[in-house]
Amino acid sequence: MSAITGIYHRDGHFHDKNNIKNMNDCLSHRGPDDSGILCKESIAFGHQMLHTTPESINEKLPYMDEINGLFITSDARIDNRLELSEILNLENAENVPDSLFILKAYEKWGEKCPEKLLGDFAFAIWDKKEEKLFCARDHMGVKPFYYYLSDDIFLFATEKKSILINPDISKELNELRIGFFLKNFLDKESTFYKNISILPPAHSLTIKAHKISKVKYWELNPDFQIKLGSDEEYFKKFREIFTESLKCRLRSVSSVGFDLSGGLDSSSIVCMSKKILKDEYGDLNKLNTFSYAFDELNDCDEREYIQKVIDQGRVKPHFIMNDHVSPLDLLETALECEDQPFKNPFLSMRMNLYKKVNDIGLNIILSGAGGDIIVSHGQRYILELAIKGKWKKLIKETRHLSKRKNRSFFYELGENIIFPFIPNFIKKLKCLFSKKTACETKNYINIEFETYLNLNYKINEIESPDKKFKNINSAKYYHYYLIHMSPNQNFLQEIDPISASYYIEPRYPYYDKRLIEFCYAIPTEMKFRLGWDRFILRNAMENILPPEVQWRPSKVNFTSFLRKNLILFEKNNLNTIFLDSNDIINNYVELNIIKNIYIKYKNNVEIHYMDIYKLWIVAVLFTWLKKNNRNNNRVD
């Protein structure tokens, strides 16, 4: 959760030291433990340090290796230190920081060094001999890397605000990104500012005076398979990799907190971490867990399952009550952190949780985010069985699934086999005439704006490399699509600046490259069997998880939090946005459609959750545009 900044004058100009100092000071909230800048001819690096690993105590960044002509600034936790120490002749000790492992890896492998690294990282290396700047970001994009590029200059930073502080950088709005936002689509490279981009996950970037190259250094092999001899071998191997992922993320300079929802993912992290700390280190201290709780919104409350984990012992629980929290609480603060609109309607809950973590005095928290996607629910497996004509297994799995979900056998057949082939326009008609929910099927984006941007074509163009996997009726290839789809990065990008504002570094065991590759490559029968999704995780956690959590059939979602609390706490605000004259967003949305949705919602007419989500999205966009004095596409 430290911060990096940098300036490279591609035209060879020397630096005004104040420029990098201003960029670095802008991110002082990310690094209260140390601060540094380094200027050398046409290059300048900055760093804000938060001590999170034992090795970071001795780390001083930016670092200059004058003998080899290499400079580095990095925000990194390198997990394969032991392996690298043998190859690079480095001592794997607390006085050897992670940045030195990166620098030595670059010395040995050059621009291929990110392929050899495990962990979460974003870094930049200036190679004086080659007169080039080399930058890279980790496999899943846990660490952010924003940049500005022109013929004369290249700027990079952990947050956009550090680049925008430069008076010569235009803050011109990227209208295409607004279109993506309203379509609920995320481009992995663009931001809401035309001149600022983000380096995608698993990519490196090389900048020279007259040449730029961007390389994708890692991606899953869609056909990769792992075949072991028995179920128990799969379960054992999963436990080994999961344990190693946790050990890497437990490596800390101080105590670690845990995000505990009561679901399978976060509970597995807590219970396995207790086992690791006891078996490996003899640590019997209680683990601080942080959980949402509700007294009134009962369908959001998971304390029944959280309590099962607590009852196992060695847990010190902290509950954050959210019944009277608005989805728009702390919106101005959140927008200040994000520097752009965001999609997560539960961010106010997350901010309250981080405040509690900060109050306890912790700056690292392990999260179960990503578990659903990485371990997999085995989506499309029943459909795949039907297509392949495996009728016996199809009938068996459908019977088990219908029993688990307490729904009829024929309902599950229709849901998993017939419904996926129904054209979208028929699905919309079904929604339109449904007696259960009044569903708004009209497009709420301004038609002229959408046409001007050629929005659907642009989205299809960006999606096309991975979209083929989305449309294949194979459980394995659909898993590939889900791992690579952009909402993973959207979540990480939104959480990072929020957590940083509370001096907290989230860590994600399920986003470990080794675990991702293993979970993807195993047979689908290990992901879905006997009607149970996430089959391998449930079985691997035998005698580790409480049985009630291990075989929990479903999980809650927080839809009623948005549905009930948005109108309960924000009626006056929403009236202003949707019912008064509004010149701020009328270029982007069809106000009559949004107004009609809002009137139904306000009058307690049952409407589809996604229509309420549209209201929330427009409210966030309106607030951000107003906050930044954006009106009718004018550039400030």
C-alpha cells in the first residue's frame, strides 16, 4: 500500500526537483513511515513508504545501484523470495528488501523478469546503460499503476491525483469512459481522463526516447489441464497451494486482520490461518476479524455463520453495523479517493469497516475476494453435459442440484439447459410481462451520446479477445472468461485508494497466481459435483471449517441494503438529482426514463434491483461531475 511516482523526460530535459516532490507529497497519505525522491538527469522517482513486511523496515526507496546504473521505485511484496535467493545469490533475510529482489531479477532476466516474480507488485526501473524505463504490474492487478505519455514526457503514479497535480496535464474528460461506466463495462486501460491510462494486469511497459512497447507477460493457457490420481490428491494439493498463498500474505511486520463474511472463502482464510499460525509458529493469539452485521436487514446478516467460526476459538470478532448506513454515505470522500466515479454501491460499508480496522491499529487485512471466481462454481457444467450427450451424469447432477436448492428437477433442467439458449429479446419480454417485478427494459443512456461514441461497437471491440470464451458452452472455457473479465480489476482498483486512505493494505489469497493456475486446470468435476459447487474447496477444508459453513448451500447478497437504504436516507438528495432541472447529466442519460424509474421507486412500486442500481450509478456520476464543475462536456 505504499506509493510510487516518477517522471521521465523523453526529450532529455533535466528536472525541476519540485515537480517530483509535489507528485510524491500528493500521495503522502499512502506512506506515513518514510518518504524519498531521487533525481538524476532526465529521470526522477518518488516513494511513500508504509511498513507492511519485516523486510520493509530496512527498505529505502527510491534505490540507486550506481555500479550497474539501475534505479528502482516499487510497491511490492515478492512471495518467491526463497526460490529467487538461490538463483540470484541473494540472502533471503529480513535485511534484504523485496525491491532488491526485483532489481536483481531485472539484472539477470531483463524485461522478462516479471515472469519470474510471484506476489503483488508495481515497479519502475531506470536502466541508464540502455537509456530506458521499464515498468511492470502484477498478474491480477492488485497494485495499481497509472501513467501519462506524450512525445516529450512520461509520468507514472500509484494514484491518478498525483499525475493530475501537474499543471501541464489536461483534465479533459474521457466521455467514452462515461459510456462504459453507464453500460457497466470496464476497459482495463482507460480512466475518466483522456490523458491518463492504467497499465493492465500482467503487463510490462518499456519507454525509450523514441520507442514504446507494451507486453503481456502472463496469461492462462486455456487448454492447460492437471490430472491427479484421486480425489484426495486434488484436495491435498489444493490445501498445499492455499496454505502457501496464506503464508505469503501473513508475512507482516505486525498483526494481520481478517475480513470475515461467514461465507466459504473468508471463513476458509480465517480457519486455515489459525492452523498455520499454530502449527508453523506456535502462535495461539486471537485473530482480529471484521464483519458486517445487520439487526434490521435480516437477509443481509450472516452472523449465524460467522458465529460458527468464532465458536471454534482464537477469534476476536469486530462487527460493523450497517442498518442505518446510506449507500451514498461518505460519497464526497470516496470520490476524492477514487478521482473518478465508482461502481461499488457497498463502498460506504467498506469504508466503515476499514475505519474499524484502523481504529484497532492494524494496517493489513486478508480478504476472501476473488474466491467465487478462482475456485469456481462450475457454471455451465450441466449445459456442457447436455451438449456432450452425457445423459446419465446430467440426470444425476441435476437431481442433486435440485435437492440442494429445494427446487424441482425440471426447473433446474430449464434453468441450466434451456434458458441459456433463449434469445435476449425474449428474456426481456419475459421480464417485461412478469407479475413479480416491474422491470425497466429501456436503455437509459442518452441515444445521441451513445451513437456519437459508437458505444456498443467500442465495447465489442475491446471484449473480443476474451468474448469467444464467454460464448462457448464449456464450463472450463467459461471459467477462463470469468478469471480474465474486467470486473476483477474493477473491484481491486476501487478498493485500493479507499483502503489506502485508512493506511490499510488488503491482501487477496485467492488471487495468488499458483492457486489461479491450479484451480483453472483441474477437471470440472472438482469444481462441481453431486450438486455442490466449489467442490474442491469444500472438501479440502474438511476438519478445518465448521461443517455448517463448509456445506453452506448459498450466500447472502446485499441487494436489500441498496434497495431499502437508498430511498430511506437519500430521498431529498435523489429528488434534487432526478426531479429538478438537471443540466449536468442530461447529455449522458435519458432523464425521462431515469425519472420514471425513480418515481416508481419513490412510490414504493416494486422494481427490478438493476433499475435501482441505475439510479445509484447516475447519482454517483452526477455528484462527481458537479464536484468537478463538469457541465455539458466543458473542460475545466
